Amino acid sequence: MLLEILDLKVNHGGAECLKGISIHVDDGEMVTIIGSNGAGKTTTLRAISGLQRSDSGSISFRGKRINDSPPQDIVRLGVGHVPQGRALFPYMSVLENLKIGSYLQKDSVRIKKAMERVFLFFPVLKSRKKQQAGTLSGGEQQMLAIARALMGSPVLLLLDEPSIGLAPIVVREIGEVAREINQGGTGILIVEQNARLALRLAQKGYVMETGKIVLQGPCGDLMNDPGVNKAYLGN
């Protein structure tokens, strides 16, 4: 198993953000968490990547407990995180942002291969590698945020709301790239308010409400669930 979260609880600012959730991601699997704003989706990803302290429960990556490990150690293990809002360095170039993503890598050959790979996924970034990141369009900035995470050669990629604020055509493009990344063997845990997109991309899904997992199963089953349809798909 790639990622195993068991009975995870997280408190933040006096509020109980996660109330004992359990989530599993197998090797090479794409899994989604859907839910409304404030459900705890982003907190879950931040806890996995070490940006949010957990209060109880366990997070294991490839059998190794990573609760409260420093973020840089979690990156070294093979976890890449694309945060909501992208968190790029706007005054640095596309190429400089990408190089930051490979900061913990020491193998120059591996870094070169990673760079070639991200330019295959996102050819527009290659043509704009000297351009300041802050001058890119919203879709291009999201591509850069994903590409930067891929520079660390992760085996698990955490995607936090990759479609937010983007035009439908760009959303489809980002979705196709996510599918290609997954088909190449990288596990993905994707958090999305665009439930229709997420359930079409992933193999397995979890529905989160107010810090709890209220439903889980194959994405095809969730798409046919009357409650999910009414609450998240508008059917």
C-alpha cells in the first residue's frame, strides 16, 4: 500500500478539522476526496505532507509512519504536493521555479530527465521557461505548480483543487495530464470541489463532510449514488 491514513484527527485553532478519517491509496492508484468548502480536504493533504500537525491517528507512506515528519523528509520519501493557490514564486522565472522543485534531488541525470518529462506534459512551459511565473495565465500557473512538484520525481502526488478558477478547456487539459501522470505509475490523491471531474478521473473516491468520511467506494458507484448526485453533481 502506498498511503494509509487511519483514524486521523486534526485540531486547528480550537476547531476539530478532521474527526478520525481513514483513507487508503494503493500503488499507481488515483483516489479523490470530494466535499464542500470547510469539509477538511485541504487539511488532509497538509497533514500528509507535514504542513499540518496531527493530533492522533496515523499516516503511513510505504509502510513508514510519517506523522509530524518534517515536510522536506516527506518530499525525500516521494510525496509531491501541489497546494491550493499554486504558491509559485511570481518574480522568478518558470525555469527557476522548476529548479526549486528539484532542490532535494542530487542526481543531475535524474533532474534532467524530470525536466524533459515535465516539458513533455506541458510544452508551453518550455517555450516560456525564461518568463516570470507571475506573468503566466492562471492555467499556465497551475501547470507550473504541477510541473514543479513533478521535478521531485514523486511516487505520490497530492493535488489540491487543481481546477479552481480555470476555464473549462484548461480544466480538461489539466485533467488529461493528471490521467497521463497516473498512467505512468504515479499515485495521485486529488482534492476537488469539481466532483464530476474528480470522479471521472479517479478510480476510488471518498466523500468528506465536516471532517468525516461519510461515503466511499469506486467512483462509478459514487457517481450513481443519489445523495452524491444531488449534493455534488447537480443531477
